[in-house]
Amino acid sequence: MHSITQSAASQRISQLEKRLGVVLIDRSVRPLALTEAGQSFLRGCEGILDKYDKLAAEVALIKEDPVGTVRVAAIYSAGIDLLGQIVDRFHDEHQRINVEIQYTKPDDVYRLVKDGEADFGILAYPQSWRKLGIIPLREEIMAVVCSPRHPLAQLSEVTAEVLTAYNMVTFDTNLPVGKVLQRFLREHGSSPKIVSTFDNIDTIKNAVAVTDSISILPGRTVLQEARVGILSMVRLLPQMVRPMGVVYRRKHKSQGASFAPAVQQFVDYLLANAGPSSEAEREWIVGHEPSVV
């Protein structure tokens, strides 16, 4: 393993200990264990390796046009329309980079990234695990969504307490957004009647469009339906936002992300073009056409 014998490795460690003047490995126990100095040295080495990986990626980006395939795992409500547009524009500018997006459930996003089957993932309420880091992407304003025929559609804003009087279609509570929504409603004295729960945002939108139920959804995901009059959005008070983030697999224990040149190119493009748009969503929710989506 690593093309070095155990004897050679032991000799090099002994030479390193003499040079540093400390004991790195406790040889009195089985299996062998790092001393406190050894643990500190290991952390430092991991940091150096991480910096080296970042530097190598930055130098590689100096090339005019990296080549490669970028594999992205994303939840459905990350926006097939939004990401599709971004990928199309990105490909126009970087024709030698292919971007593949796999839409799936949150647990699968984490798994694909952790197992190295995706270069990074995009999901809501991202969690930092031991081997997964987070890059904040955007905060999406949540809005009350209903049919244009619904009484709430005539309002510009509504408080959470008022929603108690209505039926609601919402996310399954096994999804992060479903758990957060339930907690938000409880904390603000709201208890609408939950008539259905789903794990897919498009199913929720379809259910709201043909029934008298309401929902609370990311405003950005309803922009198209609101423009053509299929659904209406009402600003929710107090404001609630859904954080979106990029999750990536850490090569080392340090916090930094280190991507291949083609992946880094797309991550930078994604952050620049799909980053915070809260102002645009706020303008739409109060009845104004957004300048940026």
C-alpha cells in the first residue's frame, strides 16, 4: 500500500520524530496510537494537503477552458427550470465541460456526494457532516400559495395565525423543509388543517391549483405558475426563508472545498448566477415583476 514497506515507514517516522524532537506514535499500545503531538502534526499535514489541492486547482483554472464532466445531485425543488437555464448558459461559455444533473431526494443527495458518485449536491437546509462541507448558495423566501379563486389570493400579505382557518397541503415531515414548516407554524400560533403531504413540490402545486387548499412554498418555485395565473402568491408574515446550499465531500478534515478545475468552474458560475435573489422574490411576492430570477 502506498508503495512503501512497513520497515521503511517506521524508519521515516523515527527520523521525523528525531527532527521534531517529539514522539508522534505511542508504541506501548496495540494497535498503535498517535500521541497528542502526533495528532497535532496530522491535523497540520491535512491542512497542508488541503491547501496544496486548492492551489493545484487554482493553477489548473488558469487554462483557458478546462475539460471534464461535472456531476451534480440536486433536490427536485432546487429548480429544474432554474438549473436547466444555468447549465445551458454555462455550456455556451464552456463547451468542453459537460454538466450532468441528477434530481433526487435529500438523503440520496447526501449519499451520492459522500460516496463520490456526485461532485457536489444542491439541497435545502444543508447539514455539515464529518466528511461533508457546505457552501451557502441562497436563501429563498417562502410564500403562501393558493388558487387565484381562493379568498387569500386577494391579499398582498397574510400572517401565519390567519392560516389556521384553511386546509393545507404541505411537505412530508420526513423532509427537512416539512419539519421546519411544522415548527414555524407552531411557533407562530398557527394550526391549519393538514389534508395531504407530499415529497414533491410539483405535486403540491398541482394539488393547490385544483383544490381550496393552501400551501407554503419557496416563492421562486411558483413564479412561472403565478405569471400565467395558475397559482397566486401572498407574502407570509413573519418572513420565512429556506436556505439552499452546496454540499461537497471533504478530502481532508479541514473545512475547505477542493474541486477539479471543471467542477470549480461550474461551482463559481453557479454561485454567481443562482446565488441570493431574495430581493427579486420579495418584489414578486408583493406584486411586482422581479428584475432577476
